[in-house]
Amino acid sequence: MIQVLDAFRTPLDYARLTREELRDRILRRKEELNAVILGHNYQRVEIQEVSDFLGDSLGLSQEAARTDADVIVFCGVHFMAETAKILSPDKTVLMPDLRAGCPMADFVTGDSLRRLKARYPDAVVVAYVNSTAEVKAESDICCTSANAVQVVDSIPADRTILFVPDRNLARYTAEKSGRPYVVAGQEQGEVGPGSIVAWDGYCYVHDDLVLEELAEARRKHPRALVVIHPEARADLLAEADFVTSTSKMVDIAEEHDELIIGTERGLIDRLKQRFPEKTLIPLSGAAICGNMKMNTLAKLAWSLDHGAHEVVLDEDVRERAERSLRRMLDLSGGWRAPTAEEEALEEAGLRPGGCGCA
């Protein structure tokens, strides 16, 4: 067994170990701590190989909540670890590198969202799960890239929606739901009822994908179908055969033999390992999230040995963020504002149990 005395002082010390030594150390330490390792689709292959679950941010947090693990180690970015803590408040949540943040999530803060809400006091706030716990706490309901249209369609057609923080996903959702779309701060005159007012944020990995790269990939692979994440710009989405989330991309790869995939390279690396006989082409070889790649085996081993870095949330923020998440997870029959009685129950901590997943 790994004892405290076996722990090295810094991640750099762990980096001197071989890949096999690190893997062995991680797996043994995980068992000692009764820990579960979550690896996002965009992680390095070596991280994915030691992860207990692979997937997107919300799905991973739901998987961890179902386990009897005492410790969750989230190999992703900060808002993902926060989501795991929101859904598993009694578990210890660690992330190997606190600097692994999400520039898109950082476009909006709780304070800036409160100011926008003051401008649109009757609006419903929809927060993409790629947002901080503080922003989720200021929102009415969350959404994922897979269910954003369903969430928006559940809201009365005459209610204005504030959609944060991704303008590209907001635009795609507005088109699919038939709602007017405007970016906050770029309104021309009065915003009509039922409009989606999008925060002016974006994912730099997906927003940087360009038509020229897609044209070149199609020239080399004319029979390939094109799959693109809805965080990409509208001009690219218009050229796609499928617009879908990373988890659905895995399903599509199971069904088709030749795909051009417009998302972060980590997912394509994973799919190539799983389907070596298929032709799976990244739309852009430069589609790499440096924040995701900050996690390494050495940092993961260090995190397990030192119990770092623990994610801690203010309980009021966590509870309000959980409320917006569970409204999404429990979505059936359409969105409605909570009654005064429901608000009182939530404040008293008497929410129904269960993870709320389908």
C-alpha cells in the first residue's frame, strides 16, 4: 500500500516516474481512498485510460453521484468539478490542477449576470452547464448542448430568455426553437417577447473552427459525413450533417465508418482508439483545449496522494445551483416558475432525493 511517506512533494517529482509507475500508483491509491476518477472526453489519452468513467461534464457528475465513492477526482476543468460537488455535496471532490479553467465559463460572473437580470426582470435565465456554480445559482434552469432546445421549448413562447454564457449555442437553439435572437449589449431597440438574449461568450476551440478547414477535410474525404458541436459558429453548423454534443458524437461514430468531427481533438483521439478500423478525421488539427490538457498523470497521482485540490462551495450557492440543475434533470411537461411553497421547501433543504437523471 502507498503510505504518506511514499508521497512526493510536488507534481514535478511525480513527473520523473514512468507512465507505468504512475498508472500503478494511481490505481492503488484510488482503491485506498475509495475514489472514482472522472475523465472528460477532451482529456489526454493517458488520463482517459485510468478513468473510471469517460464522457461529458454533466454525465460524469451524474455517474459519480450514483457511486458509493468517498472521493471524486475530476479530470476536466473547474466548472465541471464544481458540478460534481453540486450533485455530490457529501463527497470530497478533487481536481489535479486548479488552473484548469474554462475561458467560456469565465465570460460571465454572478455579479454581471445579476446586472443583466436587472435589465430584464421578467426573463427566464437559462445557464449552459459550462458555467460556474455562482452563475448556475443565479439561473432558473440549466441546459446541456444536447438538451438546450428541449429546455428552451419548455419555456412559454412569450417569455424572454437570458442565455449564458455561449452565444453560438444560444443562436443555434434560437434557430431550432423559432425564437428571435440578439446578443446582450447589441440590442437595436426594444427586445420582443420570447426573444433569446445571449451573453457574448464563446468557446475559443469551437469558435476558431473555420470553413476553409472543413473544405480541405471534405476534399480529402469526400464521402465522410460532417459532425460539429453546436458551440461552433453558425456558418460551420450550416454545413454539418449532424450538429450534436460530444456524447452523441460517440453514438454517431458507432453507426458510421467515415466522419469529419468538429470538436476538441481529445474526443477524436478517444474514438480512434475505440474504432481503429474507421476513418475519423478532426475538422481541425489545432482544435486543442490547453486548459483541458493541463491535467497529467503526474498531477493526478499528486492529487490523490495529497488530497488536492479540494473543491469547496458556499452551501447557499451550491443549493441554488443544484436547484437549477435539477429543474433541467427533472424536466417533464414544461418549465414553470416555482411556487412559493416550493421555494420555501427548497430553502428548508427538503428537496426530493435522487439524481434526477432519465
